[in-house]
Amino acid sequence: MKKSLFIQFLVLLWAGTAFAQTPLKGSVKSVTGIPIPRATLIIRGTATGVSADDNGEFTITPKQQPPFYIRIRSVGFKAQDFQVLKLDGNPLELVLVEDDQLSEIVVTSRRRKELLQDVPIPVSVVGGTQIDQSGAFNVNRVKELIPSVQLYTSNPRNTGINIRGIGSPFGLTNDGLDPGVGFYVDGVYYARPAAATLDFIDVESIEVLRGPQGTLFGKNTAAGAFNITTRKPSFTPGVNFESSFGNYGYIQAKASVTGPLAKNLAGRLSFSGTQRDGLVQNIRTGRATNDVNNLGFRGQLLFKPSENTSITLAGDASDQKPDGYAQVVAGVAPTLRPAYRQFNAIISDLGYTLPSTNAFDRVIDHDTPWRSGNQLGGVSLNLDQKIGPGTLTSTTAWRYWNWDPSNDRDFTGLQALAKSQNPAKHKNWSQEIRYAGEFSKNLSGVVGVFFLDQEVKITGTEESGSAQWRFSQSTTNTAQWKTPGLFEGYGIYTDASIKSKSAAAFGSIDWEFAEGFHILPGARINYDKKVVYYNRVARGGLQTTDPALLALKNGVYSSQFYESQADEKNFTYQITAAYRPNRRLNVFATYSTSYKPVGVNVAGLPTVSGQPALDLAVIKPEKTRHYEIGVKTTPLKNLTLNLNYHNSDIRDYQTNVQSPELGVNRGYIANADEVNVKGFEFDGSFQLDQHFSFYAAAAYTDAKYVKFTNAPLPLEETGLTVGGQQVAFKDISGGRLPGVSKWAGSYGGEFATPAKFFNQGSKFFIAADQYFRSSFSSSPSPSAYLNIQGYYLVNGRVGFKATEGFSAFIWTRNLFNQNYFEQLLPAGGNAGHYAAVLGDQRTFGLTLRYAL
């Protein structure tokens, strides 16, 4: 018996020794079959690791029995884990998925992991590598990489994200409108567009879905969606430090740490801080304005009690306190008002001269401070539970937004508008539950429910100053208008709120009913309710009982009160047919309907015969009929070429109407009868070899009002009269939508080669990209003065990068220092002058990064 046990012990010892000496061999390649040199491999949970050679081949000797995981990392590719079940001596071929823009990468747009080229939806992707190498990065940078995206921001609150020119009305934001482009971070819906101005923290990828997506996402997305995924906590310890330094005093620091906290618990903590000096000089204060002052953090806890269960608790907060978003006078348009009401006559009478008539001198003399305090944050709890062939996901979230502004809305050094600010506080909670997966070989899909409850409270202040009398003067009785103190301190004080609820059930399936032929129906049932309260009190200025003087004051500001509510039930659907005979071809056609919920005005209503136009308190929902035809091709292993045509017919299009009345905060929202948007889009990528890669994307968009008979007058027609009666509206049917260029595109390339400069596995790289767009209108009604010329931007970067260890590179944006406008905005009261949101000058910097 003892001899038998001794023999068994020797056999086990020999087997263990033999196992310990059994090497694991293989190679690492890209999805196009190109070897990946110098990839790093580590057996997860151990310190055992190696680097692949120049041909992507490796040999590693494990010190434990299978099963175990090997984690592989390489610059430009997603870090991936591969499970080893046995050691049989056969070499492994491990394929990494690229982590760069417009590559053949994995997306989760349909709530499950799929290759980008297999998804019958126009989707563009920006990977983590592209983000990390671009210096400061937020949604504004995305539009330079994906030409179908437009983003306009005159401050964080007045931010609109559009896809194909639709989504949010161009110009000033109205809190009573829902955005038409969904903005999701790790499955959490961000309800306020102010989120688009934040620096991205620890972002792994950004997927931009074009066209209605209401059958896939929680909140209805009439124009498309941003699906942003951040880096998750890992049970493999990791640390990243990054510092950037640039011109105009630019400093940015980022840090991220992750690792196990217990057997089944991992954490991740990320931080970002950014500062930059102002780009516009205020000669009145002697300080530069439009600076950057951002802080943000994100923390996550991941609990994995089993392979089938994953629970993530996340929290984030961001605080922006810039002395910024000042607009610079860009020009003066002659209006149809009498000569004494023209801007140049007004400032001449007041003895004032603009500090510059060239906006690109970047000089202002504003006397009211610019402040754009912007605080965002929230917490979320996400549960993923594998059940049967799919995954049940529950996402619960609470979010807040606090907006603390101060603006000089007359854009001059005169005390016309002494105060103009509209602070707002927003909070919401949301709940989404969905089940997604592959139910059989030929059937997959997603089904879910969603609920959102949100409230916005607004406390606005607008006060006149000593020069207001001259800007508001509408008769030649100058003595009355010039009455001392008549308008000084006179203004409106607003207390308003919106309470809204949204609930929906949605679903979509993908059924392969014959070899290569897919049918994809989807549907959504939606309910929205909004309750608006608006109370504005006019007070201050000279206290008088003189009826004539009171009439002058009421002509500038008046009290206004209204309450209203609306609810809407809606059923929308989509159907897609796709033919995917192989991995090289995917042809699809889609027809879908969508809608944006009812809107409510909370920025004041225009007056008719001295009374607010209450019929404009609530505006109709926006309804869309959309069809699209597309083809995705991979003619070569290293080449993708995609093309699609889209057409959207929109009834009751929700738009901004700018008003010369100061009391309506420069604009209110209304419906245009019908809008049509159509166009072509192309994107492609080419991996020449392991050194050279290229991408290109282009969009042609034709967006116009089919019928809009009650549009606002363009700036130059302010004061138009017919038969002695003032005209307030104009038929602009056939005119183009604001903010949409007919042509936009981007293209770029990178050269990268292995270089043992700082550490093993590092690469020297040099890359450049260019973004261009043709001219576009910057006015809700086409104007001869508010058109922005086309422009192009060139960005570049060069240096050394590595997945682990030290990386260093220099970058530049707007390399050729192009002067360009982002927006043109008429001043309050439509005196004729208009201001510009300026594009940034040339910026450059150095980024240093260390990763463990």
C-alpha cells in the first residue's frame, strides 16, 4: 500500500513538474491578420508575463494549471482577456480588436457586443486611443471626426448636439424642449445638453448612432444617440498618470487607478483637472476672459459574485467655473427701423465706440462679468445578470445640474443690459430595465422599459442700465425716454419650473429568416407629461405714476404669468431589411417613425396687444418619418468602405424664434410646419500595413424648411412695416435650416513603428487629421448677415506611445491658425449689431503619460 502511494506521489510530482515546464506558444494578430509586434502578455492574477517579438510571436511558461486567463495589451488595440482551457502543445492565434476611429471594432449599440460592420445601422466610433492622443477632448472634438455631428455652444447651457442638422433648435437653448439626440454614459441618460461641454474622463469608446434609435434606447432619440462607454474597474491592478502642458497657460492633469479591493470586488477612481488662460482680452478689466477651469472625478465599484452576475455602483461630479463664453461683436446689420434706431446712431449719441470692428482682434470692453458656473453629477447602480441566452440589465440613476451664469447680453461696454442671467437647477432620476441577447442561432434582440422623472427650477434676472433708454427708444420724444433713472435698475425677475415625466416600452429583434437575409422590426410606446409654471415680475427703475412714462417702461419689460400642462401618448416603429451574405458585405434599408415630446416655453412669451400669447405656452410634438439605405463593405481584409443615403420628413419641427422683445429672453420656441433633411454619408478606413493607417469620412446634407409661414424676421428686416402695420413674421418656406453645412468631412492618417525608446512595446508615431465644412446659416430665418463662411482645421500629433510604461507626444490643434466663427448671434433688442462665438486659435502642447 505504501509503495503504491509512493508511486502515485511520484507520478503526480512528475506531472506537476512536466506541466510547470510546458511552455505556451502562439502569435498575436489584428482582425486583418497582420502580426502585432511587441504586444505584452500577462497571466491574469500573476506576475508572469512576456512581450511578443517583432513577428507577434510569443512563448510563456505558466505556473498554474488551466483554466486561466491571459491578458494582452498593445498600443492601438483594446486590452483583451483570453481563456486557456488546456495545454496541448498547439500554438494559439490570438486576435486583438483595434481601438481607433472607424476601425473594425466591437460596438454595443444594439445592447450586445457585435462587430461594427455587422450592425445594420450607420454608426461611427471614436476609440480610446484617438481620445487619449488629442489633448483636451469633449463632444466638440467629436464633430471634427464625425462630420454628421454638429455641436453649437455659446455657453454650457446653450449647447445643442445635432446629427444631420436635427436634434435641437439652433441658437439659444430652451429648458422646455427635450434634446433629439440621446446622450448616454454607461447606459445612463444625461438629460441636459450642458453635459456636452465636459472633459471626458476615462472614456473607452464613443459610438455615434445616426437616425432615430427609439427602439434600442431608454429615452426617445429622434435624431440619433451618443453611446459612451467608460473604462471599467479591473481585478488586474493598474495605474495611469497623465499631464499636459500647452500655450495660453494650458495645464491638464488626469489620473486613474484600478484594482481588486476584495475577492469579488474591484474599484476604479479617475480624476481630471484642466486650466487654461482666456483667449479674449477685456480691456475694461485688463484681464483675459474665456478661460477654462474644470474639475471632475468618477468613481466605480464592481462586484462580481459569479461569472453570470455583475453589479456596478458609479458616481461622478464635475465643476466648471470659467470666466468665459464672452461673445465678441462681429458686425452691424442695417435694419428697417428709422435711422435714429440704427446701432451706429445709438452708440454715436451715447459717445461710445467699439474697441474693435474686427472680431478676430479678440478684444472686448464688457462691463458685466461673464460667469458660467456649471456643475453636473450623479450616481448610478447597474446590474447585469446572465439569464438563459441573454442578459438582464437594470440601470438606476440620479443626476443633477446646477447652472450659475452672468452675461453681458448687449455685447458692449455700455450699460444697456446691466444684468442678464438665468440660473437653473435640474434634478432627475431614471430607471431602465432591459433584456438583450441571442435567443437562437437566427434570432436576437432587445426588449425594455424606461422611466424618467425630472424637474427644472429657473430663477432669472434681467436689469436695464443707464444706456437702456437709447437702445429701447422707439419714438422721437427723446426727453421722455431720457428721464433720469427711468430704466436704471428696471428689469424682470423670473420664477419658473418644469416638471416632466416620461415612460416607455421598447423592443427590437433581428431575425435571419433565410441564409444571409435579416428582418429587423422594432416598436416603441411612449408617454410624456410636462407641467410648466412661469411667473415674471417687472419692477425697479423710476417710481412714477405718469401714464406716459409707465407706458415706456411696459414697452421694454412687463410682468407675465401663466401655467400650463400637456401630455402625449405616442407609438413609433421601425423596420429594417438587411442582406449579409458574408463578412465582406452588409446591405440594409430602414423605414422608421419617431417623435420629440411636446415643448413648453419658459423664457417668456411674445405679447399681442399687450397680453402674452398663451397659445405658444405649449407647442406640438415633433413627428418624423425617416428612411435610409446603406451598404457596409470590407472588399479587402484591411479596407472598409461604407455609404448610406438618408431622408427625414419632419412635421411640426420645433424651432427657436428670435424676438426683438427683451422680455422673451431673445427667443421662444414654436413649430415650423414641415422640414426635410436628406443626404449622403461615406466613411472608410484603410490599414496599408502595420505602419500606415488612414481614414476618411464625408457628409452631404440638404436641410430645408418645406413650409414655415410664421418664421421670425431676419435681423436686417427688423422693423418691417406694410401699410403702416409692423410685420412680425415671414414665410421662409424653401430656406435652409440653420447650423447645417451642405458639405462636411474629415480625413487623416497615422504612421507608427515599434521603437524601444522609453520601454519595451513602445511605438513612435506621427498623425494628422483635417476637418472641413462648407458655409452655413447662423440664423433661424436665412439672413444675408448671419452666414458663416466655410473653414477647415488641421490637427497633428507626434511622439512615443505605449500601453504600459512611459508615453510622450506633442499635439497641435488648428495648426494653421484659421480664423473662424462657431456661431453668430444678434444682440438683445435687435438693434442691428451681432456677436460671434469664436473658434479657438492655434493651440499646442505636450502630453506625458505613465501607465502601470
